[in-house]
Amino acid sequence: MVGVTKYPNLAPKNWLVGPANDAGLMRDFLVGEGQFAAANVAVLADDTPGALSSPTHEAIRAQMKALAEKVGKDDFVYLHFGGHGFQQPALDPAKETDGKDEIFLPADTKMPEGDDKRLPNAYIDDEVKADLDAIRAKGAFVWIVFDACHSSTATRAAFDGEEMERKIDWSDLGVEPPKYPDEGSRAVGAERESSLSSDATSAAPGEGGLVAFYAAQTVETTPEMPLPLGQEGAVRQGLFSFTIAQQLAANPNVTYRQLGEAVLQAYSGLNRTRPTPMFEGDLDRQVFNNAAQERVLQWKVDTADGKATLPAGSLHRLAPGAKLAILAKPGDAIEAALGYVGVGSATNFSSTLVELTAEAATGVKAIKPADIPKDAFARVAETPVDFKLTVARPDAAKYPAEAAALNSALDAIVAGGKTAVNLDIVEAGQSADLRFAVLSEKDIDPEAEGASPMAWFLPPNGEVSLDKGLRPASISFTAPTAEAVADPLSENLVRIYRATNLSRLSTANDFKPEELSVSFTLKRAGGEEVVIEGGQIPFARPDDIIHVNAVNSSGKAVDINVLYIGSDHSIGQMYVERLQNGAKVSEDILQFTADSFGIERMVVVLNEAAAGTNVEDLSFLEQAGARQATRGAGGGDLMAMLQDIGGGGATRGAMKIGAAKTRKGAVMIVPVETTPAKP
């Protein structure tokens, strides 16, 4: 575990906080959930209890060498690197398609030196590959995670706050950026590049396999912030590291591809379209080389000292509001529950059980934690889904009148309760699903013509750009009054609210893989067909077509809706059908246009059909700007939550898990990056 926070040779603004916490989090996870021996886990980080040393270049290379000497055939190795990533002129330009070396910055990285402007003590991609090759040559399998980033072309609108980017620029290093041989020649929509050489994940005979997870593309940044979001006492951690641990804790018996897909879906639920993590290598292998087996979310209750606690917490989605069934034996059906309790508080790896409130206990038998029998188990019965959209106010320093008008309009929406959206408004700089900025186009790009302030709807990291496909929504001030922005503000908030909360339901999936299969193929305008695999974000261009394949083997009829969330938060219905048991579908469902570009999402909603009902049709979720539906066809457990999203009528919902009397449901998110046609 490498977590670099202090860079003594660089400016203090480039120091980080989260990587050391990431190293500690992943160490605790591996020793606990991953069942690694503590003696086999080495941490290189500053100010981290139990760390071996500072994460210098020499220390990193020494530990990698020691690993290569220690491992044997079929051993499993996990490597985690948190800190700054960067790009510099390649030592061997002929080996790099873009003329750049991808580098990781250890603690003793120095300022650029020489005409080539390379950073002394950087851990260069060629060194990483050589160290990995030495380990894999012994037959060991390696999973390497980089929670680091590179330089981004986007401009930050808000630099201060709880969230910060792991980002470093040439300007931070006091020099002009070097000119690369192919600068500006890379085609729009080219394949994404990994931080390792193109052949790094291939395996020679007798060599161990490799899986690599990257928090961001080579032109993106990745954030760190207090996590879990909104939890008192949360510490600053990398979003990528925390999300990996969270998804693994709740779903440990997954493949690397399924884990990558879960990470992307979790990002969607946080209204994050950037960064776009990348996953490569032997992705269809089980994580940690575990044997595949079904996992039930249940744990033995500890009833010591008059309290009831569980050895599972925030990482396992045990947030306050979750409902658990108390079972006498781990194999009991949930209908045999002795009673139900709630989660009162949770840390990453533990939680405290409390008695259900009268409202939460409606329809079930509540049990007091003190009455839970010894050796009982608690199984997750309902997991909360928060339907509030957290919005950060704008910084009022530059345009106080316009910022005041925007704030007044936000307050009026909350106080009036007439807009179909539930807002939680926080101050500027605090973590949020959506943050506002009041800026002119010239503030963003000095070459732009627009000098009038506008209200910008920014993603959680506060990035804003005027580039096509990256430009966020905005509204103009015809006058610096709340009345002038009230209507467009309400309209845009509703669109963002619906699109974001629809993505949050992606954690719901009651179907087993063998019961229901849904996959997509991207049919290029030139005739090429690309299967869209989990954990990957394909590029789509105008005139490309999405083709859906679905097979229902569940034994019951299932309703399928395919929705499309545009980069502008528009929602369109692409497909709706009732699939009888044994039915198969193979159809083209949408064709891309040149109307919008950016990260967009297909949302597949599956609902077990109730006998004697019409097809459950989600066209009521469509909103302005959406592509037109190709078909048309209306509730249930999952359906009720979707109705809440459409009408803004609830602030929270709950996903029922494992109950025999509830109809199965699932929500799948499939991201696609739409780009202009190649020049």
C-alpha cells in the first residue's frame, strides 16, 4: 500500500491528505474482509500507524523487489498506489504513442530538471512494468490499483472546499509545459490509454495474470473528500479507493469486471460523469482469486455489554435507516425472522443496532437490541436510498448580487415545496451532488466573448469548461433577482434530480445472472460491432446504433424498460416490453445524433411482472430534450420508488432485499461516451 501525502520538494498546495487514509483503509480491509495475513501487508505512507517508511522512490522499488523475491506460483498480490500521477516527456518516445511517460510521484519527487523537464525520483511507467514483470515471472497474479490522476484541461470554478482534486500542473512546477511530438494530432474519440504500456496486461506462458484499475484517464483528475459523504467524523479519502472497498464489502464474490461495473454505477449515483475510471486485464476472474459463491448480507450479532453491534458498517451499506432481520440461524429464511432492528450509527467496519421507530416498524415485528439472543444473525432486509439532491450554494465573492438572487431562488424552492424536487442546500465548498457557480464565460476562458455573469450547474468536483461535450448547464441573469432565475432554475433542478436519483437505484438487483441476461452491442456506422462489456465506457459517434439482447430465464414474466440519460440530464425512453419466461429480444433501440456529447447512460429497469397487469411503462420519467421513444405501453416495489423520483414526493425510499413476497427488480447503468464524428 503506497499512500503519498507529503511532497517536501514541491509547493505545499500540491500536498494531499487522502492517500495515507486510503492505505490504512485498504490495509484494514485486506486483513479483515480479504483475509490477508497482517504480516503480508506492507504500508509505505507518512503519518500512518504501522507504516514501514515514507513512500520514497527507493522504498517503493525496494518493496517491489522484495515482493518479486518472495512470491511463488499461484500467489496473489495486491498493489495500491495513492498520490499524484503525471505525464512527462518519454525517455524513449518511440515506445509511447503520445510521446509521454505516465509517472507516479513518490514523496521524494523533485522539481523538473534539465532541458527534458523530467521529474527526478518519479516512478516511471517503464519501471512499474519491470517491477510487475518480475513478480509475474514467478507465476503470481497481480491486482494493481492507481488512485492517482494526471493533468486536466478543464478549469476549476471552485478551488476551496471539502473536495479536492489529486491534480498537479506544469505551472505548479514553475516551468512551461514541454512540447510533445504529436501535440494536437490525436484524433477525437481515440481509444483510452492506460498508465501502463500496451502489452503490460498480456501474459507469457508460465507468467501470472494482471488486472489494473485506474481512477482516471490520462487526461483527467480524481478527487478525495471526507467519506462516507455526510457522515460525522468522516475522514478524507480517495473516492476511487473508498468506492472499491465499499463495493467489495457488499459484494465480495464478484469478478473484476463486475466490480468495475459496480464502481461506475456508484459514480452515476453520485452525479459524477468524470473522472471515467479504467479497468483492464483478466477482468472475468474472481476478485482475490476467490471461488465464486453466493453471498448473503448477514453477520453474527455481538451482544456484549448490553449493546448489539455488527462487524460491518458503512462499507457494507449499513447506513442509518437500514432495516435488518434478526435470525436464530444463518440459514433461516427471512420470513422466519425473530424480529427487526435498525442501524443507528456506523463506521467503515462496524455498526450499532437500535430499536425501530414506530413508523419504521410498520408491518413488521420490532425487537429490542437487548432482547437479541446470543449467536443470532442480522440479515439486511431493507437498505435506504436517499432521494435528496444535495446542492452547494455559489461563492458570492465575485458577483454578490447575482449570487444573492440565486440563493434566494433556491431558498424559495425549498420553502415553497411546489417544485417536484427535494433539495438539501449546503454552503459553498461543502460536498454536494451539484454545486453552483456564478461566473462569466470570460472568467472560465479569457478568450471567450461573454462577460455577463451566469449561473452554472456544476458537477460535484466543480469543474467547468466551455468545450463542446464538457460545457455544463447554465442560466442567464436577465436581472439580478430571484424572480428572473426562478423558472429555469426549477426546471433544471428537476431534470438533474430525476436523472441523479434514477442512477442511485442501480444498487438494486434481485435477479441472479442465470435468471435474466441483458447486454448491449454498439453497431458502428461503418459496420463494426462492439460488445459493450461491464466496467468499460465505449465511445459512440453520430449514426452509431445501440442494439439490445435480452433473455428471460427467471420462470416468470419480466417487464424491461430501457431509458437514456443524456449529458444534459434529459431522459428518454428507448424500449419497453414484457418478456415472458423463455423470451428473447434482439433489437436496435437507438441511433446517436450530433445533438449532445459527453458521458451519457443507458438505464435498464427490470421488474417482475404481476399477473393480470399492463406492462409497467416508465415513459412518465421522460423530460425535455430526451430522444423520442420507439415504443409505448403501467406499479410494484421498485415501481413505487420510480414514481417517487418522477414526482419528487419522497425524500427517502428503501429497497427490500430477500423477502419472498416482494417482486424482484433490478436497475442497471450502462455508460457511453458520445463524441463528435472523426475529422
